[in-house]
Amino acid sequence: MPNGSKTEFIIKTIKSASMDDLMGLYKDAGWWDSSFEEHPESLQSIVKDSALFVGAFAGQRLVGMGRALSDLASDAYIQDVAVLKTFRGKGIGEKIVQTLVKRLKEKGVDWIGLVAEPGTSSFYTKLGFETLKDHVPLKYKD
């Protein structure tokens, strides 16, 4: 898209998505894992089984996504926020996060967290997130 052109997009909650679009987003974000090719149904499970999965669409094409893992009662974690590189800088990522937060709050979720990739924390702090002082994210090691 040429610089300065206006891109129309819509944000909506979805329970399924095109495999090609999902693969494109994961590859573009650098999150692609060969196990997705061995078990393509796992990509659809990511959409279907998330508490909330939000897609950003330019026409029929999925150009951005974000999801929340939650009990939908008290706590939620936002993850996998991604926008195709060619669509970045248009406010799509912000709208995805804002939509996730709004829908979670509507369901009564009062604790919303995420783990930001290095170099992305300023994106999230301008959307109302703050560093958890005295907390360290941990991951189970196989």
C-alpha cells in the first residue's frame, strides 16, 4: 500500500480463521513453528479455544490478531498480538488490544496482564499497561 493511503479495517471477535491468513500472521511475526505444519489443527485451536480471539480485517483478509487466555471471571492474559508488517502504523494493533481489554472488562475480568516481547513495552504502556514491580515472568522448562 502506498504511504498516505487510508486502509479501511474492522475489528471483530472470531472463533475460526483462514489457515492461510493465520499462517501468514505467525510467519510474518516470526512465531512460526514447524509443528503447525505437522498439526495444522493446532492453529485453529488457538482461535477456537482462546477465551477471546480478535481479528482485524481489511476486506475479507485477516491482517491482525490478538487473543486472551482467561477464566473470564477474574484474570486474563493477552498474547499473540500481531499485525502484518505491511499494515503496521495504522492503529490496528492498538484497536486490537483496546477491543480485547474492553470485552474482558465487559465480562467482569479485573486483572489483565501480558508479557511483552523485548522492545515493545512502550506500545503497551501507552495503552494503559504497566510493568509489574516485584514480579518476574517464568516459563516451565522441559
